[in-house]
Amino acid sequence: MCIFVIMKFTTFRYNNREHAGIVAEDAVYNLNDIDNSIPKTMLEMLQIWDEVTPKALKIQNEILAGQYQNFRCPILEVEFLAPVPNPSSCRDGYAFRQHVAAARRNRKVPMIEEFDHYPIFYFTNHNAVQGPGDILCMPDHFEKLDFELEAAVVLGKRGRNVPADQADQYIAGYTIMNDMSARTLQMEEMLLNLGPAKGKDFSTVIGPWMVTPDELSHFMTTPKAGHTGNAFSLEMRCWVNGVKVSHGNMAEMDWTFAEIIERCSYGADILPGDVIGSGTVGTGCFLELNGTGLFHDPNYTPQWLKEGDVVEMEITGLGRLKNTIVAEKSDFSILALKKK
């Protein structure tokens, strides 16, 4: 029998303690406090996901029936962390053709035909995954500092050589991702055909919670022609200091998460707790927006993130992710270390 698991899982801080729990109505609940057979962290929960989800669903139903009020943490009083603060790994895909085509057009180079042949991804720094709140940036990060509006999946099963038509079964949930980018560092190192590394490894933001696939079932749509896997029509938006700068839809993914997982797992293990991003939606970063502006108007003024900026992302059904750009108290520069 199929059990529908409609839940929002998160990691949060309350009364100076870190917890893994669920969001129910206007509150958050620590699952381990209610049932100590449920692990204390999201990563441990994901490692026994098929055991945890029925227990968590039972608890959620009991909460909605009025139980466990003494375990209630008001949503406005908690600090949301990354849903999985210490993921097993973090990969990011390249799934939106619109973004790739626009960025290449803006650089006056033709669309690369290999985009349509296979999905690609890169590994980023899983130790720099964070949730809502401050994003700490060094001086060199502010050299063309950028956001990237994306969705991401969190895996809840171990696998290897997983075919695309089975890959959606490995997804525990969906979340918002902001793949932060320091463009000057990124472009400099990629001249050597390696990276991105220092342009990306300081912060990857996910959150505020992880939504189970069943919760998105009424948004399901058909994937692009010739592609395999679940697709969802979810509006994606980003604001900087209250001004909307980006608007797209997750249905525009040309490569599905299932197809990206198929490639990730080829000859390699995928693990519970792995995070995989979609890549940037069309219009989903200043690099693309600035390039498009300059393509149409040579007098266009480019915009980049700066200290104090507030970045807010929203995806239908996945919540709203809010971060503030903060400068670290340092004048150390690796750009200044370059040999002449």
C-alpha cells in the first residue's frame, strides 16, 4: 500500500539547542523529543528514511489533532538552519537551457550543442552549506558577488547506477537553493579549465525546510519532450532589497532531477543526505541579467550584490529563503597574491 508523506522537515535552533524536526501549521516540533527512536539529526534520519517517515507522519497527524502542545516551538521564535546542515555531498546541475543559452548569447558565443546531449553537474563545498541568515563574504567575494536562484533535491536512499525511470524514488524532498557565486574568482580560475572552486566554496544556501515529494503532487506536470522523470510547475522568484530581479518556473528544467541523478550515480554511490541543485533558472542571476542588459543597451549599469543586501528567494510550495550579505572583518585578498 502506498503511504502519502506530506511533510516539511527542517533543522532549527531553539533555546540555544539544535534540533531536527517538522513544521506543522505555525510551529516547529523536535521529533526526537517526542519519539527518541527518531534520530536527532536530519542526516541520521535520512540514513533510515523509510523507517523515519511513517513515525514522523504519525506524529504530525497527532499534532494536528491537538497533541504535543508542550513540544511546540513557535515558528517566529526559532532560527532555521539548512534542512541538512552537514550533507553527505553537494552537487549542482545545469538543467535550464534558457539560462545557458542567454549567458552564451550575451558572451557572443553560440549555444553549446552538448547541453542537449547529457546533463552535467559539479561538486561544491558541502561544508559550506548553510540556511537562512547571514552570508559571510571576504573582500574578494565582493568582486562581482552574485546569487543564483535554484531548486534542489535531498536524497534519502543509497544507490549506484540508478536509471532515470527509477531515480525519483531516491528523492526524500525538495528545497530552495541559492548557489552563491564570486564571479571574478570564478572566471579567473576557469580560464585554466578547472573549477569552479574559490568562486563557489564560501557559501551554498538551502532552506528553509525540505518538502516531501507528495506535498508537491498537485503541482506535477509533464517533463520536456524526450525526457524522463517527475516535473513540477513551481514559480521561482528572487528579490534583492525588496526589488524583484528574477522570475522563472521549475517546469522549465530541460534535464529532470531524475536524469541528473542517473548521471551522478553512474559508477559512483549516491548517499542519503546528498544535496543536488538544479542549476540556475533563466533570469536567475546577475551574471545573466547584466549580460542581457548590456546586450541590448551598452549603457546599461550592471548590478552585483554588496554588503548589507538582503536576498530573498521563493519557490511555490517550498517556502521563502532569506539571507543578508555580511562582510567579514578582514582585508585578506587572494586576488592580490597573483604572480605577475
